[in-house]
Amino acid sequence: MRETTLAFILASLSTSCLADVEFLHWWTSKGESKALNVLEQHLLEHNIPLTHSPILGGGGDSAMTVLQARALAGNTPDIAQIEGPSIKAWDDVGIVHTINQTALEQSWDQNLYPLTIDINKTDNGYVALPITLHRLNWMWVNHSLLEKLELSVPKTWPEMFQAMEKAKQADLIPLAIGEQAWQVALLFESLVIANGGVDFYYKALVELQRDHIDTEQMRLALRQLRQISNLVATQHPNQNWDTATQALAENKALFQLGGDWILGDLLASDVKVPEQIGCYSAPQSHNAFLYNMDSFIFMAASDFTQQQATEVANALADKTFQAKFNQTKGSIPVRTDIDLTGFNPCQIQSHDDFIQATKNGLAVPSMTDSMAVNPVAQQAINSEIFRYYRSPEVTEDEVLKRIISIAKST
């Protein structure tokens, strides 16, 4: 009895004395900050204080550069936000804790979507904790401006261009977009899907099959991207996505294309969605569900043990927390057993679309947003697409040759 009591006391002390846990991430917008507050308060309820290390840059490239530098210096954070193939790459390095105990207790093999398991599980078991599933090929529409311009929601890209032309003539921002490589490349992905379909997109930008890169479908997508660049050329360079969302919310912009992190920011600004700002599939989406997924890895270090990692993972795997976090973030849960009562209609639509797309083989990972190819190839392709978007002198031939060269090196 005495030994049992002593063990209980020691376990309690271990939990109550857990030092500040450092979390490296790139969630810095209004909606993301609100979701982070949910996370921080939840951990405090479990006696786990959190220290934030936010890195500006919504696409996460800057945060990954910082993480790599800190790993080389032997100064890793305790937890890091991560996406896609990078999870397996960090596991290969051998400096992440497994969270198999949490996965077993939470029945992840039964309660996670299959693609969630594929992304977060390696030969060592679960090495990352999945937290959000985002749809990326959303079109966000300002309904009052649409009505003012006497337009209907565009279903095709020709209709989209007509609407954007009319918005520009009315001195409105046709399409709210920041001039950052990942934002432009994400837009390009929707154009590729529109012109080639889901299977073509997968072969061209996920598998990087060279015979699908220099094609008429890709050339048409590039011409349309150049057309968009000419229409929105007056926007501020290096504008963050959340600044673009603010223009949409303030009735300055007609459209924005991007992931449902936009929903999180709209809700944080008390914008009524979908009444004021509607959510629609990107034009000619072919029922595709273009996705990315946020996960957390737990870095193995002398001052952050396996036991501590498991304690934090247990708290973050909680169903109630994951529901509230996703509801605030604008995303949908990665688990199959979370009730969506109280979620926004756009999130419920996203969930339904995801289930249908998964059944039909139309759920595809985003190359741009770290879900499909290795980080070096991803950043190189994003840079080439962005260079084409910003520089009229760059030709289709030039950018396609460069992408083929990148594909050869993977």
C-alpha cells in the first residue's frame, strides 16, 4: 500500500512539475492565435505550461528552416508544427519521440482516417500527432460585392475571369492574394486541377512525371496564372494571406482562393460565414479535395523525455480539445469519431466533401503546402511558379524546363 501511494505521489509530482514546453510553429494570424489560445488553456488544465516560438510565414518554410538550424545546433524546441513527408524525414534523423502509447490508448488505428495514419506513422509507429485537416481549394466569395456587381458565383474559370474583370472596373480588388511563393503556387494547383483533372494533377505535381509537366494543360494553367497576375498587379508585395482575408472581410475584395484557415480568421473577426462570405469549391474543381494536414512532432532531448512527450501527447489527443481547436481554426478533425455539432456550415461541407472525395479517389495532397514532395523540390517548384507570376519576361518554356529539371533531381 505504501509503495502504491509513493508511486502515485511521484507520478503526480512529475505532472505538476513539468517545465515550460516550447512549441515552434507558424500560426500567427488572428484566427490561428485564437486557436492557439484554446491549445494553451487546455495544456494548462493538465499542468503543462506552454512557451510559444512563433515564426512568421504562413506557409511554414521559414519555420522549417529555423527548426533545421536549431537541430544542427543541438537546441531543438520540445514540440514543432510539421506537415507531410517532413515527418518521415525527421523520424529518419532519429531525434523525435514516438507517441505509440498515446496512439494505443486512443485507438488511433481505428479512429483516424487512413490518410492520417499514412502521414503520421512510420516503421517506428506513430511519430507525429495529427491535429488538423485543411481543405485548400476553397473559393471565398464576398456576397454583398457579388450582388452589387450583379454577378453569380462563378463555376468555371472563364466565368471567374469575367467576374474579376468587372470587379477591377469597379475599383475593387478582384482576387485577394499575397505575393508570396506558396500563395501563388497554391492558386496554380487549382488551375492545374481545373484544366487537367485530379489524375493529371497527381501525376504532374505529386509524382512529378516529366511527360505530364510540359503539356497543354500545364501551359494553359500558366497562361491563366499570368492573366490573374495582370488583374491583381496593384496589390502589396509580400502581403500575408491574413491581410488579403481582411480585404475580403472589409468589402474591398470580391474573391479569395485558399485553405479554410481563412475561415478561422473570418470567424475570429466576427464575420458571418457563409452569410457574408460564402465558401465554394474552386472553379472546375472536378470534386477534388486538395488537402494538407498539420501535425506535431516531439523532439527527443535530454530536457524533454519520452515520458514528458507522452504526457503532452495524451493531453493534445483528447477528443474534446481536438474538436474545439478545429472548430476555432476553421479546419476539420483528423479523427472519425468527433461529432461536428456546432461546427460552421463550411466545415461540415468540407467534411462531407472529404468523405466523398476519399471514396472516389479525389482527395489529393498539396504539393505547394508540404504534403506531396520533399521540401527541397517543393520550395524550388514554388519559387519557379512565383517567378513566372511576378516576371512577365519569364516564358512558359523556361518555367516548364526548370520544373522538369527539378523533377529529374528528385
